[in-house]
Amino acid sequence: MTVTVLVPDEVGVAALSEIDGVRPVVYRHGEPVPPEAAEAEVLVTGDRPSEGLWRELPNVKLVQLLAAGAEDWIGNVPDGVLLSTCRGAHGGSSAEWVVAVLLAIYRGLGGFAEGLRRKHWERRTTDTLQGKRVLIIGAGDLGRHLRRRLETFDVRCTMVGANAREGVHGTDELPALLPDHDVTVLMVPLTKHTRGMVDAEFLAAMPDDAILVNVSRGPVVVTDALVAELTSGRLRAALDVTDPEPLPDGHPLWDCPGLLLTPHVAGSVSGRRQRAYAVVARELSRYLGGELPKNLVHGEY
């Protein structure tokens, strides 16, 4: 038996052609629909669901995402259709981004770059990442990648998950944990439980001069509350995601002091597509073998 799998690009065709029983076909919304779409059982995509999608794909039984986040698809998948994420593909690059921004902030690289621009030689002592206490909220793939990297810098990491377990604190412990950490890193999916989690009360519990790092989704943070803390100079932040996104002209975040901002590029690195399709291949192999995908989305959103 051969299963037709729709993929968004030729990279996917090359990656999945090696799996027995899979016939990959390029399908891009907005372009002519290939005749194989009517019989396709699996859709692999990195896009948001579009209007008319399910009319074009009446027999799809599994949507396999190329991203770790599934918030755009929750509630937009017909009953009986499975939804699986690409968890495991982008943890390394996201963790690398966190390490990069923390080093840039603590070692004052922005100031030295400005000195280079002005051709001004000024030696000064900076802070260090060594010995810092980092609270990682999100104890899954991304959090584990980050902890492993940070501990090589002699950082003391505390892991927080939705529920407490060995080596991991529960989110209900956050009020007691936040005051004792120099950095709080957000690595959680956007769900009904995490939306707006970082509000004024959350930020107020962080100690003076602490750094908030968001590499998850913008709406996890209440933007106005963060703007207030940054404007006062009490906290600092590094954001790869914002709410709204993209950040519009004139938004107060553009002018906030103590902010390092990147335009949702933590996972935008070379080889990311190949790493994503490696996860997709594993998920498809499980599905074709009669098992549920390992990254299946359940009701937690």
C-alpha cells in the first residue's frame, strides 16, 4: 500500500521519497491543486490553515507540521484528523539563540559594536554569564537543549514544567522561584494556560535588573506590562517574538531601554528544513506502522 503525502517543497520530496510506502507530492496553497491531492492521506505543512483547505484535501487523516507550535491549527482541523508537531527539530537552534542573546547582554557586545561604528576604543569591565541563576519555563525538548548548553557556562538552571516531577518544578511554584533567578526564559507552547502568563504580577516578582527572555510566542507575555517594566529600567529583556507580530511602526517596544529584539528568527538557521523533515520522517514511519505520532497534539491547547 502506498500513501500519498503532500509536502510544500522539493526538499520534502527528496527527504520522504526514501520511506517505503510513501509517495510525496508537492502541494502549495494558491497554486494549481495536483490531482493526487484528492487521495492524499497526509499533509506536511509549515503554513497556517487556509480557507477551502479541507475541500481540496477531503481524505487527509494526518496533518504533520514543520514547526513546534500548533496554535494556528487548533480548532481548525476536522474531527478525526490527527495533528502532529515537529517537536525535536528546532530545540538546538532556539537554545543557541538564548545563549547568544544572554552573552550579548552580559558581555555588553552592543556597546562595543557601537564603539566600532564610532571608531572609539574604550575598555570596560562587563558582567558575565558564569554563575547566573536561570529559570527555564518549559521542560520539554527546547528546555533540555538550553539547560545542556547553559550548564557548560557554569550557569545554575532551574526547570519548570506544567506539572512537577523529578528535577522539574511545577508552574504553581513560580511565585516562589522568580525572585531567586537572574534570568527567566520562556520556552512554552502558546495554549489557553500560557497565554498572558507573564503579566504585571509575574514581572513584579522578578528581581531588579533581571532579564526576561521570550523564545516561545508573543502572547505568552502581556506586552503593556513588559513595556512598563522596561521603561522604568527595572528589568531587561530579550525577545524573539512579540505581541503584536510583526511589531508595527510606532509601537512602544521599539523605544524601550534594556531590550534586545530579533524578528522571530531563533529557528531560522541553515539546515533547519532538513532537520524538520528528519522529524517528519520519524513521525510518518510511526503512523504508517499503525502507531500514533509521538508529537501528537492532544487537548492541552
